[in-house]
Amino acid sequence: MRAIVLAALLVSAGCHVKTTTKLPAAEVRPLLEASEVELLARYAELSRSVRTVNAKVELAPHTGSRYSGVIEDYHKVDGFILASSPSHVRMIGKAPVVGSTIFDMVSDGETFRIFIPPKGKFIVGPARAERPAKKPLENLRPQHILDAVFWPPLPEGALLLFAEEQEGPARYYTLTVARRGEHPEIERRLWFDRTDLSLARLEFFETGGRLVSIIQYSDWLAEAGGSRFPQEIKLDRPHNDYRLDLHVLSVTLNGEIAADRFHLEQPPGTELVRIGEEPPDSPGSARP
């Protein structure tokens, strides 16, 4: 009764109690329904469909956060990415306008190599080696890029949890992948946009529930062969304190890439820096 009286008073007083906005038909995107089985099939198809990537990209690095107290946004860099599933990747960054190489990095899944011409350094180490650096951008590894451009198959026999999620106005389905054991731990989480069921985000976790990588995808492009690839990739490495935005300008999928394009030798006269391979006092090794 009180609610009816209140409504009558508001109307009689001429108060505006709501605002109605009608979106254009082109902007209305109904939510799609999908089951866990259907999403697993979509991801499996995506994982199988892309074997090689040859892309021209625009890179926008960012470092720091409100937790570190310092945020740095770098100028955009022209780049090229070559990748061959499951383990080979090369990324080259070039300065705008002049086109000089800023960095050149490769990984074969076992060892990474990074050449930094402006500093005259050639860095070598195990592909999965991680080390804190005073300058967060020095934590960038080719393996991080490989994790972003391919979608590894889900582990056999993994535990799966299926759920709906919402962030602001956006709605998703999520698949949480957990390692089996006495104390199961999260290994990966897949987010699917419910407007088109495309893969919107991948989150990777290490032992102990440590979130090591957040990769967001949008603006998926379709090639003539049916394979799809995102035009926008945002890579966030929270513990490495850097983010990298990749805008794909052009891409060729599943073409042949010669093996020698993944070779990177130390140029003469450069300083060799080894990470995680030899003790500091070994001949020819150095610690950055």
C-alpha cells in the first residue's frame, strides 16, 4: 500500500523517476546460450585451427601499476611476429619512422635469445626462466608472446568447472581448468563472450594459485580457410609488472615458415648475458 501511495505522489509531483534509452537495432546483441560441451568443442577447434602465425603488428608497452606507484606508457612500436606451433616464436620490434631494430627475440621452447641493439646486449636463458628486473619491460620474454598467439589444448583428465560471470555490463561463460591431485589447483581459466561465444580472455596460473598471465582477445578476424585470429590482443603479466597491447595490422595463418627464420645468433662485439644457465663466475657469463 505504501509503495502505491509513493508511486502516486511521485507521478502527481511531476518527478522524473526513470530515463529510458532505446538502443539502435544494430547495437542490440542478444546473449547466446552454450553448454560446457559446446564451449570445449569451440576451444578445441580454435586450438587445432592455427598452426603458424605471420603477423605485422603495432606494439604498445606499459609498465607499473597503482600497486608499484609508477605507471609508464611507452610509444607505440612497429613489430613482426612469427610463430610455429607448439614451441617456436620470434618477435622483432622496430622504431617508428626510422625502422631501426629495437629488439629481436626468439624461443624454441627450450631456450630464448634476445638481441637488444641499442644496448649491445645478447641475452640467453631457459625459455621459462623468470627473474625480477629493475626495469619491468626487461621481463618481456618471447615465450609470453607464444602463450598469447596459440591456444594450447586442455590437459587430459583435468577437472573442469563451468559457470556464468558478469563484469560491468558484459556477460561471459567461464571454464576453469584445475590440476588433479590431493589438493586440486587452478591451472587455467577460459572466458567466452556471450554475445558471440568467442574466446575473450585466458588466465594462466602457476602452482599455489599464482596468476601469471592474463590475455584478452577481441575483434576476431576470419581468414578464407576458416581459421580465426584476434585483431586486438592485450597481454598482462602481473608479477612481471608489464602489459603489452598488440594491434594486428595484417596476418597470414598456417603458411610455411622456414626454420632458419627462428635462428638468432649473437652478433660480433655484443655483450653476452646468460640467465639461469651458469653460475656468475663462469667464463663468458654475466648477470644483468
